[in-house]
Amino acid sequence: MANLIHRFIVSAVFTAAIALVLVQVQTVPASAQSPSPSPSPSPSPSPSPTPTPTPSPTTAPSPTPTGANSSAGSIGGLASQRFNQMITNRVLGTVLLGVNEQVNCSDCVSAFGSAGSFSAGIHGRKELTPNLSLLAGIAYTQFSEGGYSVTSAPIGAFALRYDFVDWGSSRPFFDIGTLLSPFEKVRYGRSYATSLGAVSLDGETSSSDYGVYGRAGWISRVSPRDELAASVEVWQLWQRVNGYTDPAAAFDTFSASIPTGTDRTNLVKLGGQWTHLLGDSIEGNINGGFVQSFAAHSGIVATVTGDGTVVPTIGNQSWFEYGGRLGFRITKGWVADLFINGTIGPQPVGNTLHGGVGLRVNY
């Protein structure tokens, strides 16, 4: 019995020991299979703001140059120059028609030269009948006025004068004639301002001037030494200028192109003159008159870069013309002359003076 109890106790202990071992074995794998604690989530990095890209520096565009209006305005100056050219040609041409001489005198021929405008030529008169005389002359001239220069210009003139000599010492007279100045070489100046700087240009071209006139007057031989005359003249002038463009120049951003065109004007002159013999060897003449232009037209139709077509206008103008001569009788039939001619008035005619010397032969 004791042995049975002893065996039961050993068997129980052995069984408990095996159970303890089995429980321990099961605990270890379970522990191994249990999930490891989840790591705490690390904070998501907050996105840093992307810096706005700074534009790389660039060169600023150059400002558009200004000056188109100034360039267009200078075209009006060209129209004034061309008007002055017509008037100056006429003043110089009237010297060839004896503007500084008495209305009625003997046949004569005069060679002359002048300054102020350089001019050299010959003119005279020839009696065709007791009442009818031919006045004619030719000259070569150069002159500059108000921004332009005529560098070469032949001038020719002729007229017929009918003097009613059979009416006595106080009587009417009439002239009809023409002036011609073809093949002129001329240079016109044009200046304007831009934001880049001032621009000055000289355009070269050629021109031709023509004029026709009629004159009606009254002459009075108040004494053997004195002759007085008053008259009304009507003129029509026209001037054809060949086309040209601005020459190349710095800052000429607003260049101009000027096609061929014809300038025209009409004139009326109220004038008078007095010729007087001083002693036996000196004779003098003074003459002058008031001139009014009307129906003037500029032939310029310019194309200006940046401003389009520009057509200047010339309004009616008025001015005074004057002249004078002193003649020194060297010997019978030979006279040395000093003379002047000019204008007084506002632009575009302005104040001008032309003077010269001549040697006249009466026959």
C-alpha cells in the first residue's frame, strides 16, 4: 500500500513537472507572436514654402524718340523759303528791266555787278518806234536768304513799253513782260528737335522760276531835270522745284521726302519813282512801292516719317520794295552807276538789300 502511495506521489509530481514544462513552452511562442508595439508615428514634415523666384534683371527698352511734330513743323519753313526765293528772283530780275532808271530815256546798254546777292549781267533798252521800246537783260546770280541758298541761277528778262510821247510831257505808259530763271541749283535748310538731339539738314535740288507782269502808269516830265512816275503792276509768279529727300544725318529719325511741286503767287504793286539831274554830271533815282500778294499756293506735299503727309500753306503777304541809283557821267555817253534794291517787311519776305555797280553807255 505504501508502495502504491509512493508511486502515486511520484507519478503526480512527474505529471506536474511535465505540465509545467508544457505551459512554459506554450507561453514563449505566444510571447514571440504577440505584435510588437506600433511605433509612435513621427510627425509629418510640414512643407516649407517654395520661394517666389526673383526675375533676373533685364535691360529696359529704350524710349521711343520724340520729334515727329517738330519735323513736320519744319516743312512750313521750307514753304517760306520757297516763297522768298520767288520774290528775290523777281527783285533781281526787275534790275534787268530798268527799275532804277527813268521811264523815258535814250537807247542804252549797261553792264553791272552786285553784292548782297552776287549778280553779274548786262541789260539795256532799244527804241523800236517813237512810242515802243524793248527792255531786256540777262544775268547770272547767286543768293542766300532765310535758310536757303541759290548756288547757281541764270536770269533773263524782257518787256515791251509803250509810251504815249505824242501826248506831251504828262502822259500814260504801259509795260508787258516776263522773267525767266531756269536751271537753278538750290539748297534748302531744315532743322528740328528730337529727344535724341537737334537735327539740321540741307536738301539739294534744282528749280525753275517764271513770271509775267503788266504795268500801267503815268509819267510826268515836270522839268528838263525831273521825271516823276506812278504805276500799278500786276504779277503772276510760279516756281517749279524738283523732288528730293533728306540727306543721311545723325538723329534724323523723322526724315522727309518732298516730291516735285509748283509754288505760285500773284502780286499787286503800287509804286512810284523820281529821277533828277544834279548839276551837269550826277543823276539820281529813287523808287519804291507797296506790294500785296494774293492766292499764294505752296507746291510742297511732304511725307514725314512718323507724321504722314504734311501740306503747308502760305497766306497773303505784304511788304515794301525800294531802290535807288546814283549815276556819274564820266564823259559824253558814259555813266558809272551805283545802285541798291531791297525789301522791307515781315517774314517770309523779310528785310533784304542788294547793291551793285554798273557802267552804262547811252547812244
